[in-house]
Amino acid sequence: PSSSSSSPCCLGVPLPGKATALADAALTAASAALPCLASLSFHPRARALALATAREREERGHVTVTLLSAEGLKAADRGGTSDPYAVLDLAASKRRSSVVKKSLAPEWDETFSWNGVLFDLLQDGLVVSLFDRDKASRDDCLGMALVPLDELLERREACFTAPLSLQGSVK
């Protein structure tokens, strides 16, 4: 849970008394080292991300994503359906699902993994793009969603449902 007060916080937990002064001093030092810190103020955990220790920034691991389903997709084919597939993009590395034929509510239940520095994998989020597979022409875009993964800095597992940019949602 994030704090709505202006006191410094670490991963959403307000710091009391002397800890607040220490956090302010550390934030000032981090701001000098990271001039873009002020532009991150819109992010609920910007302070914690900026003050992450070197060890946290270097910790290696893997992120596993299970693409469950989508619903409410737009019909891109003549028969009133689509042949959807998903492209999952995490830290500039892409994975592609199988194609589900003639569906506006595809179910994949497919699992994908990425290995690397966890901080790098989680900081920008997961971009899920859905397309309609066409044999005779270019594949049609069915929508995109950005799934923020910074919650996984605190928890090991989470479920997300994200609205698509055009129509429908993806789990």
C-alpha cells in the first residue's frame, strides 16, 4: 500500500522521525546522482526504486508469466471472429503464443520465462500485444496492454487483468 502523505517512504511504508530525515538526505544524494529522479514522481514507488541498493539492482533471477486468456476481442475476420495470438515483450525480449483459431475469447494457458537481472526485468513492465493471424495479408492488431510488474518487487506472485488499447482485456 502506498502512502498519500508527503513523507518519504520505502516501498509504500512511511518512515517515522529520524528515519524521515535520513531518507530525505539519501533522496537528495540520489537526486544528484540520478537527475531524472524528479521526473519519476508520478510512479507510486519512485523513491524506493531510486534508492534501491546495488545488490537489489544486481540480483539475478527469472520472471515467469502465464498467459491465460483474453476476452471481448474485436472481430477482424469476415466470419465475425479472429485468429488471435499474443506477443509478450519484457525487457526488449519477446515471446509469442500459439494462434487460437476463430475466437473472440481465446484461452492459451501458456507459460513463458525470462532470465536476467530482476530489477531490469520488472522496472518497465510487460507489454502484451494481441494480433489476428492472417494468411493472405499482414496480421491485424487487436490491441495492446501494459502490465506493470513493480508489484513483484514486493510479492513473488500476482495475477493481472489488463484492458487492451482497442477492445477487450487480457489475463
